[in-house]
Amino acid sequence: MDLIVYDSELNELGIIDEFKSLVWTPRFYEVGSFELRAPMTENNIALLRKNRYLYRPDAEETVFIKSISETLQDGERLIIVSGAFLEGLLDKRTITHKGYSSSMRDTLKKYIEDIQGYYSFGYPGMSVEIADDEDINKWDMESVIGKNLGDYTRPLLRAENRAVKIDFYPAEKRMVCRVVSGADRTDVVFSSENLNLYNTEYNYSEEGCYSLVECFAVVKDEEAERDPAKEKMLYAAMGGRDYSGSQQVSGLELTNYYEVIEAVIVKEEKTTYDDEGNPQTVIIKKVDYETTHENLLAICKQHYQPYTENFSGTAVGGGFRSEWHLGDIVTIEDTARGTSYQKQIEEVTEVFEAGTKRVDVLFGAPMRTVIDLIKEVKR
């Protein structure tokens, strides 16, 4: 397997065809990663540098280098490069007034065009293909100013089982950003009995998860006009029921997240008339209940997760990308527990080493970590 190297202007520079190992991990919702260990040949040293992109033709996937190190291993000098899949480009931008828009779609378009410089090299560097009528989350830009574009966008899309993907087309020197959904392939069954999965492991955790999310909005501007009939829109909640959704959860079973934000205030021009009938324009401030409620729902979606549960194992049979793919919902039969799960394939790790290949699959969400909780606070 070869890796084709490109520079930051998407010019092809050469091919990496000699390496010790490659760990290639695409993820559906989160940003995928890779690590390449290669001997320090003249070709590898020349190509594996900062601001380089590695394209894998057999998978049609691209990564970019974020770190480089050199080491001596068993008497051999190695160069180690690691980095992220192209979706990680979003993490290079912080939302500012420059990308001011209440639409996630429009914000993505503005920042994607800025990341590489739209038409700056004489060809369309990056573009966004999201339909105008596609239902993409809206947000109050004032509340997201200063947030990381990738970290803030991914949880909102995940709540709707969607994800951001960026594809690279070498012949056109073009990158395209899309919002995608996983396919329903529950007819694909993974189990040890089917001989297509081994080294299986089951994990369940409530660490850092919330079974009920509540969010309130307060109106701090006393001059703003309010509508008593819409006051209930200043509150939103998600969850509060058991995992089957049939019974209310309370007491020791409940894990609650609570957040308060400011209501959105809009200004409108209104024409009034004085005692002599002369028109005059005044500015009226009003509570925007609809936008405020959308912001509350976005927060609920971002934080609601009653638990994390996953099933992992090593896949057999070479079906990745042909019979099943990242993001697909498949069936896993757990013979030890006598049950089955319908889970989404959220992560696949391909390990190439010593002429062999191993494919490890994660069905369901990864267990939450301390780093995840820190990111959540920052969001």
C-alpha cells in the first residue's frame, strides 16, 4: 500500500512506499487519526514534513501531519508522523464575528472557504456541499463567539446522527465538506459464531453522562417586550426517562445537567405618531422567543447522553468499505450475554505492520474520558 504526499497547495510531491507500520483510524463523529512509522530514508525525510497531506488511494481518504518525531528503535532510525483526518481542519478555526451567521451551514461555508483560501491558488481549494433546504442547526452567534468550530459543531450534528466529512479529490485539487448520515445495515450481523468477529469486548459506563438536561433562558433587559403566551419557550429539556423511554426517571437513577443562558433580544423599528400626527421612528426591543428556544434545544442536544455503551472486536473477512462502512448501523450478537445490539460503527482502526493487516471495529460511542469532560466545559 502506498501513500501519496501533497503540499498545502495540493501539489503532488511523491509517494511513501516504505514504512514499518501504519495505524489508520477513521471515526464517524469525531476526528480520525493516524500514526506512521517509517525508516529515515532520503525519500521519507524529504516528504514527511510539516504542512503535508497524505492520500491513501485504496481507501480514498486523506490525513494531514500534525506532529513529527525521530527515534532510534532496535538500531534503526525511524521518523514518526501522526495527525488527523481532514475533518480536523475545522479545529484550526475559532468562531468569530468574521463568520457571523445564525446558520451552522452558512458558518461552515464561510470558514471552509477561509481555511485554505477560496480560489487563492487558481482553483477551488475547499467548498461546502450542503443543500440550502437541509435542516442544519441554528445557533445564536453571540453565544458561540470564541468557541472552537470543530468542537462546537460535532456534538450538535451527533445529536441528529449526522457528521461532518471532508473529501479530497486529487485530480481536481479540491476538497469538499459535507454533512453525512450513516446507513441502516442492520442485516449485517457480526458475531463470533459468524466467524467475522473475534477478540470481542463489551463496555458500559455512565461516567460523565446526563439522563436529564434542562436549560433555562433569563431576560436581563428589563426594557424588552415580553409575550406571556410564549414564556414557556424560555425552557427546554431532554431526557428524564429510562433507557426504554417508557418510565420517568427520578431519585438515584437521575443524572441532571442544568444550564442558564440569556434570552435573545432583537431590535425592531416602529413608526408612531405624535399628537400632531407627525410620524416618528422608535426602536423597540423584544424577546426573540423562537431563536432563544432553538439555542436551548441545541444545548440539550449537546449534553444529553444517558450512558455510553459499546462493543468492540477484530473484524474478519475484508468487508470494510465493501459490505459495511463507517457510520453504518449494524447488528452485533453477544453470545456470552445471550443478547444482540444494533449499534453504529463509530470507529475503525486498520493496523498495517510486518506485511499483515488487522481491522479493529468499535460499535457504539467511545467511553467518555476526563478530556471529553474538559472539552464539554469549554464548549
